[in-house]
Amino acid sequence: MSIRRIESGPRMSQAVIHGHTVYLAGQVGAPGESVAAQTKAILAAIDQLLAKAGSAKSKILQAIIWLDDMANFAEMNAVWDAWVDPANTPARATGEAKLAGPEYKVEIIVTAALD
């Protein structure tokens, strides 16, 4: 079974397709922006990467969301709820983690189907 990589670099690829599954790298927004602004930017990046892979948000199987502080859960969810396809919500987990730097407040990782 072939493997296709999208936006590959020396350390990682932004997306990897294996079989009928698309795996996205963790996406982050602009450093220092609000939780809502970072979440909007992340979801736009996810839309773009899924389109490049031949998928869409309606085909997301799983989402893993990391917040720098669970106090930001409602702010992130307000943006997520406006974006997610309500007829095709994925399995999802949200947790608190120390992200790559203090300027990052949200990181989202998704896995999606191609068909």
C-alpha cells in the first residue's frame, strides 16, 4: 500500500496518506493570538490540508485537541462548534498540555477518511 506525504520537510510532513486514511500533523495558530484566533487559524489550515489530501471535515474520524489551559475550553469550543460538521462529528478528546512554547494556546491533530 502506498504512502503519500503532503508538505514534507526534514522533520515532518503536514499530512500523510496511507490507504484510505489521512493523518494530519498537529496544527497550531499564530503565536500570541487569542485562543479563538488560534483555533480559527488551525481549523482553516485543517480544511486546506484535508482538501489537498482529497478529504474534508465531514470525513474526520478523530480529533485530539491540546489546550495550554483547560480554562480556555469554552472559548475553543465556541469556534469548534461553529466549524465542525454537525451531521458528522468526529470522536474527540481534549486535554491540557504544555505546548511547544508559551505563545501557543491550542494544537489540534486530526485523522480523516478519504472515502
